[in-house]
Amino acid sequence: MTVTTGRTIDADGQPVPGTGFQVAPDSDLAGLLAERTGPLNSHPTQPVWGAPLDSPDGETIRSLSVLGPGYDGPPEHYHEQSVERFDVRAGEPTFHVDGESYRAGPGETVTVETGQRHTFSGDGDELSYMVTDIHTPGRLRHVLPTLGGLAHDDAMDARDPLQQVMVARRLAGNTVFTEPDPRIARPLTRVLAPVARLRGYQGAYEKYRQPVFWEAHVEQPEL
């Protein structure tokens, strides 16, 4: 027996058909969802979900990442301070690191060091999930909820160039997206950031860190 969870909630408070994922109540995935320390979050147009888990040391960000078939991954980026460690628990996600791609299966661990360009994707026909640790996360702790929150928030536009400038500004010194070319993006960010700030844009919004926002936008597990 499986149950559906993680469906996107529409403006009327109803789950959107075709969204969410299946989980067996007695599975390892159900156990990890039960251990989450905050709400389940998602992206409204991508089959990807996440939930915070208890930090091993009070500083590292530990989270559960669930990838549905066809998930094409976050934009390629690299970290100037953070080291990421992916502990694959099910499925075979594909990791793309410094131009090379390879699949990792259950029980395998992938470590991405500082400076390594990377992303990952959910290939194949089955659900993948992994436990992710981000060591020395810095401002990522505040920005990560904003990236998903903006996508769900009808009052905001995650693709607005000024909004993207403020996110990049907030991540400066830790995380760099490889597109557009950082040699162009960095000086452009310095020029546009004062304009974006005057217009009320922020690199991270506190409302996206609140459980009430996610409970209104993503169906929460009841296992």
C-alpha cells in the first residue's frame, strides 16, 4: 500500500492532480519524512521535494531530497565555501560534476568539493531520494527556502532580473551560478543591486522560512 503526498495546493486549498509522489508507510522514505524538522517543500513545475532533517553538528544543513523521474536538476553552480555530500538511499540519480556525468545508486555517497561545478538530475523511471549535507552553508541557509518559495508565490516572479540580482548578491562569497557567465554577472549584479534594493527586492524572504507558507502550498505527509 502507498499513499500520495507532496502535492501542490491550489488557490482553493485543493491538491493538484498529477503532482506529489507515492510513499509506502513502512518504508525508509516514510521514516525520513517522519524525522523531518520542518515542512516538506517543493517546486510547482518540477518533480522535486525537500525537507529539513536534524543537523549532525548544529551548523551543517542536512535535508531529505526527493527526485521524481524527469527532474532536470538545479542550475549548474559551484560553492566557494561549502562542501556538499549526497548519500543516495534509493533510485539512481545522475550527478554532473565538472563536465562529467555518472549515476549513483543506493548506498553510494557523492562528495562535491568547493569550486566544483555541479548539478544533479532524476533519470530513469523511478523515484530517487537522498540525504544531503551542506557543510559551511553560510547564507545558503536563508536563500534555499526563498528559491522554492518564489516559484510557488503568485505575487512574485522568480525570473525577474532584479530578483535574480538580489539572490546572487545574497549568495556572493559562497555560491556562484555558471550561467550567465560569472565574469559578466558579477559586475552586472554590483550595478543593479542598489536599484533592486530600492524597489524592495530581497535576496531572501523570511516568509518562505515559515511553516505556514509551505503548509498552504504543499501537501504535508501524514504517515
